[in-house]
Amino acid sequence: MASKKRLLCGTCPTHSCDQKRTTCAYMSTEELQALYTKEDIESLQIQAHIDQIHGEDLQKLEKIRFYCEEKGYKHIGIAYGYHAKMAACLSHIYLSQYFQVASVVEYIGGFSRDDFFTLRHEKSQFHPFKNPIGMASLLEDVHVDFVIIMDLDVGVDTLFCKHCGNHSIPVTFLHLDLKSQ
């Protein structure tokens, strides 16, 4: 049976839930606690600890570094869209000071989109195939502990996450504002 709860946080005028318990709670404390494993709580504690020690002014990549160090991760993967190649390169260099890093671009393998499908009204030229399942498979093959996604298109990112270690590899998104560059 479908839930009749209405989740309208996006239109809430006060967002007072970040200050105190509110009457709009969608479940009891006991129900909420039942959703979280010990490992889930540990992840949230690490995030809170990073903010407490370093403040909330850290860049996301720095937060990722501290988080991965706290978790004991040794091998980080970066899955990125073609237009994020410079950011991926800089992130790879930065993180390589602390971890083993593997990075894969969405077009890895150099396959043609025409091998899989053709869009109407396309001129006959090479159209690279975005390969999210291949990306996930390759990062899994090298046994990464954690993956950073940068600038993958919608659909590409969902397929990547669906196939990333059978949901066993933690994933985070590093937002890049590439349109303004």
C-alpha cells in the first residue's frame, strides 16, 4: 500500500527541523533508529567530527580526503564526465598524496555510440559511447574502497551507481560548476 505521507520539505517556510524537534516529524525516533546500522551511524559521526574539527569551510574534496582517512580507505576511485577532465586530473593529483587513486572517464574504451544505437538526424561521424557500466566494472576490478563521481550526466550517473560494486562501494558526488567556466 502506498504511503499517504506528504513530504514537502522543499516548500517549508521555516525549516526549523535543523534547530529543534518539530511537529512535522514523519516517523518516530524508534522507527528512525531502526533504519540505521552501526556502520551508518559511524559514517555520520565521522562527517560531524570533520565539521567540528575543521569547521564547515573546507572544500568538498578536502572533506572527502578527511572522511576517507577516518574510514581507513586506501584506494579511491574517480568516475568523471569528459568535461570534468581538468578537475579530475587535479583531484587525482591531490588525492594521490594520501591514497592510491584510479580514475576513469565516461568514454573509457573508445567505443562508438553507433555500435549500440543511432539517433535520428545524426551526421555520419564518430560519436563516443558513454560507458558507465564499464567504468563501474573497472573500478570494482581494481578494488577501490570509495568512489567520487564528477560531472556524469543524468542516466549515466544512475547506471554507474547501480553497477558500482553491487551497491557495496560507497559513492559521493563532487559538484562542479562547469557551465560558468
